[in-house]
Amino acid sequence: MQEYFYNNAGQDVSLENIPNYFWSLPSINVYSATVPDRMHHLDLGLFHYQIEFTQALLQKQDSSLVNKIDNRLSKIPRFQKFQMFTNGLQSISRMTAKEYRILMKVMVFVVDNLYKENENNVENFVENKKLSEVYAKWNKMYMMSRSEIFTESDLENFRKDTFEWAKLFVEIFKPYSRSKLKFPKFHSWIYHIFESIRQFGIINGYTTETYESLHKDFVKIPYRMSNKKNVEDQIMKTLKRQDIINVINKKQKKKKPTKLLNFSSKLFETKLTEANIYFCEKMNDPNINDNMIKGFNQFLECFDDFLDNILEVKNIKECDIIIYGTATLENGSIIRAKNKFHDKPWFSNIAISMDSNESSDYQSDEGLCYGKILLMAKIEIEEKPPLNLALVQWYNFKFEKNSYLYNCPLLKLVELYNLIPIETIDNIVHIIPRFDEDNEYFVNKYIS
């Protein structure tokens, strides 16, 4: 850094041209003493700046785009344990690090396809593609920073990803920074984090996030669950119970295939012989969501196909069909197919691993295919074990070539429906409609 100072080139590395006192103390390496902290450098620091500069950029290019961002954020589909931003970015100044980390996972889809031409002849106009790209590059860098192991080649790739993001960040946002991006956090992260990893190991081992999360999970939350008497004993008992549950869940997650733990939220029940009339009545109910109407319309045909081709059973004269709104899997995933969940419809998207013999015949995402749950049913046939089935409408890749955008599969819904055993479902996935496009969907790969 002294070289940049003496050459009056500090601005090239986001530094003010002032001498560093620690240069006069050769026995002290200030960068080793103050390693970059990911939570404060990235979550609460640089990503916060990136959002603020994006708002300023959009305000300059077209003030209506700021409201458009808020509107899109409020329309991001629900997902398990995923916070919704119903008020957009209005509360950005009060966001926690956890909320910023959630925001990271969706912002690239929010700014994608946001605007097209420089209709207002704005100086230093930034193309939408570049704005989307800076968020995609951020995610790539950030995910790499959370790695549990770094080889030298990993570290080199991390350096490359970091500098690619930083270069684009400077190119786009420098005009919107009063200091011209002379941020200590920016400089510290892009020039010193790599040596910190070499010296002290993975970032997860010395980030504030780790210890604040532990304090929250192991002290704050158990304390709030107590009655504030004999607090230490109650906290220890709570943690012991949680530990037992976590051990059980880990064992269950390793089991194949996934097992259905239970159904809940019973919605409808009918006999097979009465199902056609019953479903027609429900399809005319104005309170029934379009996805469920589609499910009723396809159910009997898919059920016949399932019996003929999967079970190889024919001539079932009668059975009970019980439609549920919620299914909980043993791995903890909750699948929903409900007209209303807190006043909004929720129809889960799922991933299924294709058979190794079939995966080469179809275009898949590394062996995974995706579908939307329309209905979930328990079929009770006399003298046979019940069938736990899900009616799925399938996604396919939108394009045969260029199947991925921002490292996420780009899909379309197709008119293909099947009843599948719930046990064949691998997991739920977060699928986000591509804004301002018809029948285009992203699989959110930034949610693990």
C-alpha cells in the first residue's frame, strides 16, 4: 500500500492519500491484527452500499423504477423460512445482517429485466444487463466466501470472483458515491481477505456472524422461552431437547427415499365414483385458485394413468379420495397446495431426481427435474395400503440452449401432468417468475 501512497495513486485501490501510522511500526501488521469481518464488511457494509447506490442510479435514470423494485420485492413467492419484503426497501436502514443475506438471494431476480432503453437520455446510463450482472457476481463471490475449505486453487478462484465483482461495482456505482468508493471496508475486503484466509483459515471461523448467531440460538431464544426463573436450568433443558431433535432430523435426512411424516389441513373428500361431479362443482367455486382448478381438471385422467402404468392395477371400482393442503416430510420440508395461507395462495415447487437411466434422455438440471404441486391426496383403497400422491405440473427448460441465466435454470411451465408418490420428492425449491416475461421462471439456486 505504501507504493500507492508514494505514487499518489491511492484512489486506484480505494484509499485516501494519507500516511498510515502503522508503517512506522515494522513489528506490527495491522492487517493481521484487524482481519476483515464478513458480516460487517459485506452484509452490513458493501451490500448495503450496493443497494443504496442502486436506488440512486434508478432514481436518476427513471424515478418510477424505485417503486418498481419495491413492487417486485413484494411479489417474490413465499418459501419455507424465507422472509418476505412486503414493504420493499423502505426499511433498509433498519435491516439486520440476516435480512440483508435474504435480500441477496433475490435481488438479482428483482433487477433483472427492469428497464430497457435510455429513454430519458441520462448521462452515464447503465444497461440493465450490467446492473443484473453485478448482483450475480456478488452472489458468486459471497457464496464462495462461505466455503468450509479453501485450497490454493479455490483461493485463486475466490480472488478472481472478488475482483470481477469489484471492477463492475466501481464501473457502475462510482458516480453515485461522494467519496468515489474510498471505503475502508471495500479496500480491506478486496485486498486483504485472501491473506487472512491463508493465515487464519476459513472466514466462517472468525466472522462475527458465527458468534452472534450462536449467542442468539443458544442464549437469547432459549431465555425468551423460559419463565425467567431458574433460567440456566431451563436454557440447558431447552438446548438438550433441541439437540435431540436435530440429531433425529439429521438421521432422517440421510434416509432414501424421503418419507411422508403426515398430512394436515384436510380440504376435500369424495368417493371415486362421485369425483367427476364433485370436482366440476369445485371448479366453479370462485374461491378456488387457478392452480387447484387445474388440478381438479387433470386428477382423474392422471389417476387412471397412475393405476395403469405405475401400479399396474386395473378395475378399481371404489376408493376414497382425500385432498390435503399440507404435507410434512421427514426431512422437515413442508409442501403446500392451498388456496389460502395467511390470505394468499401457496402452491409449492419441488425437485425430483431422475432415474440414472432416464436422465440422459431428457434435459435436466444435473439430474433434477422440477414441478409445481397442484393437489395432494391420500387414496384409500379397500384392503390395500393408502397411496400418498401429489399431482404435479412439470417445468421444462425455456430454451434448449442458454438454459441458465445468472447460474440459475430458466424454466417454463408445460402442459404435462402426473400423479407421483410423495415419497419420490427430493425437496422443495424456490422458483421465481421472471418479471415482465410470460411463462419464464428462475430456480433460485442461491437458497441452499
